[in-house]
Amino acid sequence: MKVLIAEQDQALQQQLQSLCDSIHLQATIQNTVEAALEAAQTDSYDLIYTAHYLPDATGFELCRGIRKQSRNTSTPIILTTKDNHQALIEKAFAAGVTETFSPAQFDELESFVIRTAGSLKPIEGRVLLVEDSLAQQKTAKLYLEGIGLQVDTATEVEEAWQAFSENTYDLVLTDIVLEGDSSGLTLVKKIRRQQEHHSSPSIIAMSSYDDPARRIELFRLGADEYVTKPLIYEELIARVKHLIHSAKLTAALTEQKELIEQQHTALSQFMGRMSHECRNSINIISGMARLLLRRPEKLDERQQEQIRTISNAADHQLSLVNDILDYSKLQAEELETSLTPCNIQQLMTDTIELFQHTCDDKKLVLTHTLDSCPQEVLLDARKTKQILINLVGNAVKFTEQGHINLTASPNDNMLAFSVEDTGPGINDEDQARLFRAFSQTQLGKNATQGTGLGLAICADFARLMGGQMSVESCPGQGSRFICSLPLKIPQ
């Protein structure tokens, strides 16, 4: 690809030459408008750069002269100028300038050049060109092949449909008025309605009739672009490149998404299998420890303490493994909700009892309050209990003095479970990542316990049941975690 540079400043000449070399552009550098016009008269360029002021004339005069030449009527032209007022920019565009930059905007200029060079590179793809005028068909085919495309041609709908059914195309370019019994509209409808063909290419419709109603109808049927005849081939090529490039990007993103989903599924399945295996082994260790503790008369005090340590460690490891197992199921979308009548009072009492001994040891006041709630509601009891256990457990872990209160209260058509503590509180930065998987607050990291999955699982469970999780907290003033679930009364 060729670039014409009209610039007298040697430092800028070197910068521009280096830029062109870095992206494999062939640069021709001239110092005057006269020399640049002579170069443009004898050769075609893919990009032209000019300074505002040159020794013999201005960049505006160079632009006007180039636009009068048949070789470079549509070549992008860049103008650099220290003057950036609106009147000058309008004058530049009127002279045929494509884009203006100040000397301080060399980075932006560099990006423009790189982007333009990229758009001029040949592209790979296969096009079906449907045109009954052989002369226009031949010209369009030459332009399309000139940018690297493979082009198949047809003159009427049946021939085009036969080719489409047997091949895979990146783009279909069809005239609307065709020979035979069918029009280009028929071809567009057949392509968009086909179900079994493995690709759905972009479609550009061509017509001599620039009628808004016709354009709307074409877009409704599935055309992606519409161009009028006589064709401006530079415009057509730009549209073709844009559509094919966009389609290839979409295909690449879809392929990458499917690959990531496959990898994610494989990882979730692996985590699930490993969690099951680990859980079995941990359950054996925990069970043996409990059996030994049932016969304390055969153990001295030191041995009993050691076995309790083993039991506690096994319980902790089982909790971590269960978190991983639940998370893998959530990610694989294998978990479902099961709503059954649930006694809220019993649910809260069962949760509190699990932590009462620990709170007694830490001299914490652990309470629960049922605020004007119905006796029974429809809940997924297991998932709701797991959320409450996680929230109360976190409060017990991080609260060193004061109290923890578990409350259930109706709020419009929602049932709000809240856990309030007098712990250290959470700053805004940590609150923003509380419910993200494998993300822990600084307090959580200091505690050196947990996977960072507990609150993420709570949030996912709440969403799965049609609710949500939220938090209210200030450093030094404790925290309040709220799980809001739909309030449903058994019939």
C-alpha cells in the first residue's frame, strides 16, 4: 500500500516514515505542493498526508488539486494544522480533507493511519453476486476480486439459490430486479427463511429505485445493506468489507464463547467430582472422630482434645468442600428450587442453635426475632437455611463483642431475613465485591479461613429463589446482611 506525504519539516518526515515502515506502507515524501501534485498525477495512493503550510502553497490547494484528478478522487487525505478553529476545519473538509490533526495529536494520527491501512488490506471470503446485467456483473466482480474475495455469479434467482444451497457464502450481493419469474426480494426471503443451511450470510440489496418503502421492505425481509445504482464502487467495497469483517468477528466471538462454556462445564464437572470424593473421605474422618468421642471414658483429657481438633478440622474442610460443590452446581445450572411449607420460627431456631455454643464461648449475645410473620411460608428450606447459616456464621466469626440478631419480617410481597452484628463493619470498597465468587474482604483474608464462595453462593441461591442479597455497613459500626425472598403463603 502506498502513502503520499507532503511535508517540509524533516523531523515530522522521519516520524511519518518510521510509522509507515512499522506497518509496511510504501511512503513517497515530497516537500512542495507542486511535487506532490505531480506524484499524485502519475500514481495512485491509498492514503495522502499533507501539512497545512508548504513552501509554494497550502495543503488546501493540494487537496483541491488531488480531488480533480481521476486517480485519487476517493483517497483518504489527512491534514495537520496548528489552527483548530471551526471555520478552518470546515474549509478543510470543503477542500476534500478526510480528517484533521494538530501536531500534538500524533498518537491519534498514528491510530487513524493504522486503522486505514487495516481497512485497505485484502480480505478473505466468498461472495455470491446476483446480477442479470452481464456488464455490471463483470465490473462488480472485478472490484470484489480486487480486494481478495472469491466471487460466484448468477443472473437469476433459481441459479443463485442452487449455488447458495451447495456452498457457504460470507455475503450475498443481489440486484432486486432480475430476469425470470422471481425477483431479488424472493431470494432474500428464501435465504432468511432457510432452516437447514449451516450459515446465514450478510445480504446487500442493489436497486436503481431509491424508494424508502422498498428499502424498509428489504430490511424487514432480512437485507443488511441497501445500495442504489449506478453503483459507487468505493462505497460498495466499504460496505462489503464492513459486513464481512463484522460477520467474522461475530463468528470468532461465538466460537470463543462456546469454547469457554465447554471449558467451564468441564471445570465444574471436575470440581463436582473432586468435591464428592473429598467429602466422602472427610465424612469418614469426621464420623470416626465422633465415634471415639462417644466413649470418653477410654480417653484421657488430652486425647479428647486432640480428637475434637480433628473433628473441628474435618467439619471446616467439609464446609469448604460443600461450598465448592454448590458453586460448581450453580455454574452448571444443575440446581433447582423446591418450595415446601416451612415453619419460619423453627428454621431460625435450628440456625441459631448451631452457633449458640460458639457465641457462649465468645460471650456474644445471639438472638432471633420473628416480626409479624405468618407461621408458615413456602420456601426452599434447605437453600434458605444454608443462606442463614452462612450469614450468621460470618457474623459469629468476625464479631468479637456485643450481639448478633437474626430477624425475619415481611416487607410488601417479600420476606426479609436479616443478620445484624456489632462487628468491625465493612468499607465501601469491600462491599462492592462481597458477593463475587472467590473474592474476600481484607478481614476475610486476615481470618485465613473460607474459600470466598459463601456470600457468592448466598447471592446465587437468593436469585435462584427469585430474591436478592444486600448489605448495610459502616466501618466500626457493624453490619446488616439482608436476604429478601418472595413471600408465598401455602394454600
